[in-house]
Amino acid sequence: MKTQESAFDFFNDKEMNSKGKGSMKTKLLLLLVLIFGIKTNAQWEKVASYFVGATGQMAVHGSTVFLYGYQGAQYVYRSTDNGTTWTNIADKFPDKVYYVHGHGNFVFAIIGVNAIYVSADDGVTWAAKPGIAFTGGAIMSLVSDGTMLYAVSNRNAVFKSVDIGNTWTQININYTQAQVLGLDFAAVGNTMAFCAANLGSFISADGGVSWVLKNPSIAIGSVQAHNNEIYGTTFGMFKLVNNDWTKIASGFPGGLGITAGTKGSISMGTKIFTYYYDIITQSAKIFVSDNNGNIWSEAGNNLPTTITSSLNNFLAATPEYLYCYISSSQTVTGVYRLKINSTSAINDENISSDFSLEQNYPNPFNPETTISYKIQAASNVSLKVYDVLGNEVATLVNKHQQAGSYVKTLYATSLPSGIYFYTLKAGSFSSTKKMLLIK
């Protein structure tokens, strides 16, 4: 009731009399969005029933969504209409697809034994890139920190590329007390976290030169970088603060007790999503935080509570939707979708639920950052970047585009450090946001 009272406070008599009918229409639109839009958009819906294996995974690049895995045969599904329809593109690859990852303007795929394929058109066509020379192990996943591209092995090595995968530099996690079998990796600048089977997380504060084995009471099983911070999932949810793990549990059922765990965390803009499960009740939910993990709340309603067997990378997000692949019983298994930008109706000075410009990520950045936006209808679109004096320094988009969600990357290699502004114009819609380049 408190939420309804706050919404209806928009309609006190004093404001109605002073603002007039135009204001009344605006307030009515806002009220409808607040009361009805959020309620309907907060429902999970099943958009596909594909089974791509017990450890199936998902990935996105811009508004293109990928679902892939192996179950007797290779499956790589691709959707360009928010998961409504899917096409199996597995025949484009000569071997098993282990991982799909979007970085900059490209989509990368790990194929077979350490081979890498890349697509410049969101998965329509693929071409082989030079593989990674690594003996004694295999490359299992790819990770970005907004600038660098990392390839994570199943041994004690991570490979870093500063030129979009053309060349790689090996980083070793030196540990002599046990064999290191790599599982996951995350980086924010020179701060790095590497997860290994049965050992948990290794932390480096100097870009991988030295490493320290560091875990809470239960070993970290997976790590992710969100909004320039590193998070760890296990039985509990943790954030790396001053190179040590701090538990974050506010909003989770029971404060994340010893039987509750998290996995599959991802982020989109300022929102962080994680998959919560309890091994005693055998139930699961997805939670979201919009304040760097300090407080969490359930994301959406009606998601099946059966715990998915997928271990990681089964969540994916575009600026408009959150996706979840659940591998379970035949009736439950499939892809579920949740609309996550339902509050974007209030954006700058424009009252529209179908136009939006997101904050760039990462921010601050160096030297590249991504900008996401959505347009309601086919429009002449421009997305330009300006310095503090108003000089145009980059044009990211200047063409006619169809309705949909888009992601563009700004490469600021030639720009000096400082504050910049980016402006989206589409039809009568206009929005400007600020970003910070630090070199």
C-alpha cells in the first residue's frame, strides 16, 4: 500500500490545479507505468524449450543472444529477436564449441582444442583466428575487463590479449603445494582473481605477477567482475574488498545460511544478477542488486524453482532482457526471459518506455567502453561523443536504424583523459549522459 500511496501522491489537488491538463496527462502516463508496467514486466516467461546439455550456457553480444551446449550433438542457437525465435548455427563450426563471448565489436568462440573463431556480424559468419599455443591443458573460457581480453585455461595459466585476440601473453599462477586446475577468472585493472578446483581463489594485486591463496570459510567457486569490482560465488555471496573477501547477504533468504549458495552472476549496467539456491529446500531464485551488492531483492516472478544443473554462464543479459537457461526436468528445461528495463520510461526529459540510453560500462574507462540504447521505432539515429567544450570527438552511429536494442563501443585510444558526454538522438528523442576517461 505504501507504494500505491506514493504513486498517487503525484495527483494532489494543488499540483493538478497549478500544472494544468498537460501535466495531468504526463502524470497519468507515469502512474500507469509505475503501477502496471512494472507488474507485468516482472514476470518470467519461457521462450524456448531447447535442451543443450546439463551444463548448457548462454552469451550475448548487443541484442543477439546465444544458447549452446553438447548433448549427443553440438547445439549453438542464435536469436536476434529477444529470444522469440532461434536458429541452430552449429554447422558453422568444425568442432565442439566450448565457450562464446562478446568483446568489443566481435563475438569470440573457443572451438575444439584451443582454437578460436571470431564473428564481426553477431554470429552470422565466422572466421578462424590464430589459436593459443598452450601445451598440457586447454582453454576453457574467455573473460573481458572492458579493455583486455583474457583466455582462461584448465591449468595454472591465463592468457591476456591487448589486440582483440591477435596475440597473447601468458600469466602463470605459481603454486607448488597442489596442482592448480583452473575454473574461472576475473580482472579489474591490476586486481585479479583466479579460481581453481579444490583450492578456491587466488588473488593478485599486481596484474598477475604474484598470487596469494585467499578464501572465506568455504572456498570461492566462481568469480566475476561487475561495475569495477570483483565478486565471488560459493555457499554465500562475497565481494573482494582490499584484496580480501567480504560477505554480502542483505536481502537474501536467511542471510545466505550455510545451505544456500549462489552461482552464475552477471551484470548489465548498474544491475548485478545472481542465481540463488538452497540445497535443503531444493529451490532456486534469481536476485538482483542495483547498489554494488549491498542489498538484494528477487528478480521477477514465476521462474521455476527447480535448481538448474548448469554450473556457470547460464544467465545472460541485454539492456532490455535477462535470460536464464534451466536444465532440469523435461517440462521445465529451456530458456526463460525477464524484462529488466521496465523503469526506463523516466529517462531525462523524455516520457517514453520504448526509448532509452544507458550509462556506459565500464565507467570510468580506459581505453574502451560500451554504450547501450534502445529505440522504439525505425528512426534516423545519431550517437555522438563530445568533450567538455562541446566539440564533437567521435560519431558512433549516424544512420537509419530499425526498432530494437543496440550496443556500440567507443575506442578512446586517441583521446586524452577527462570528462566526456555522449548524446543519443532518434526522432524526437534526445538524451545525454556523462562518462569519465582515465588513462
